[in-house]
Amino acid sequence: MISKLRGFIDLITEDKCVIDVNGVGYLIFISQKTAAFLSQFPREKEVSLTIETVVKEDAIELYGFALEIEKTWFLELIKVQGVGAKMGQKILSALSIEDLAKALISSDEKTFSKISGIGPKLASRITTELKNSPKKLGIGTEFDITKHQNPTKISSNQTAIDALSALENLGYKKHDCLRVIEFVSEQNPKITLENLITSSLRELSKNKF
């Protein structure tokens, strides 16, 4: 069972990638947010994805996630009858974690019905069966590094601007990204782009978006 892969990017499309690990290419199905995240890195940089291995009668498929919280929601979504692994990734591509949580809390079936392949019955099943998931997983609260209230000063920092773009592509709200980038940058003013993104994701994940 594969739970994590680290290697170099051979190929990225909007729903899959190939990661070269010691000369072996692994085909991994990903959400559009994870694809956007991987696209931020040059091909000579190693990347790491959390993996969920899905075993079928005729195939073994790997599903990759830039964030552990994305994998957590993927596993929650595929508990619903009618939501397979690929549909789970499609939902994660269409909705940010925050918007997904809000739709479930408010039983907003229309949000799910707008996603290709989800009809009214499946949308109803998702909102009914997962209504309590945001509370169970502790997701849906606001980011709380409130003492950092001057995010506009990153506008002159190209590394911070690039990190902001990467985090927004993963579905995080701009004001939350700005605050956490400022927070991390203050701890290490000379931080590299890769480390800034990684550290910011770690801080955002602590707050269970």
C-alpha cells in the first residue's frame, strides 16, 4: 500500500500527473487544485504527494493530494454510495475545502448538482450523509492568526506573491493566505518559495480548512 510519493514531475494534466521516483513513473490521479500546486514547481525540484491507493478488480489506482486535509475529505466523500474515487476528485476540483464544508452545513444541494455527473438524488445523498462531517473533522472555522493585520506589505515581495498564487490555486481564501504568508515570512525573511509554500500549508492545515 503506497501512502506517499516523492520524486520529480514528468507530466501534469488537470486530472493526473506522472511522478518519477528513482526512474519509475507513477501515474497519479489528482484534483485540479493539486495540479495547480504542482505546476508552481520547476521540473528539477522534487515534489511530495500524499497518496491513497484504490484497489479495483481490474486495476490499482493511485490518488494524490498536495494537502492531507484534501485526502481526508476525499476519503469522506467516497463513503457516499455513488461517489467513486474519480467523482471525489471532481468534487475537490470544483469546490474549495471551505466551500465544501459550507455547502454541507447548509444542506446546499444545488452546489453539488452544478458539478458534472451529480444529479439531484446524489446531491441529496451527499448533503444528507455528510452533513455532520465538517463538525466531525473540525473544518469550516476561520483562520485565527488575527494579530497579523497588515498583509498588503507582501506586495513588494515576489516570493510571497508567488506563494499567494499557489495557495489560492489550492482553494484557500486570499485574506487567509495573506495572513499566513506574512506570519511565516516574519519568522524567516529569507525563506525560499518552496519552503514558504510548504510552511504556509502546514499553518493553514493546523486550522483545519
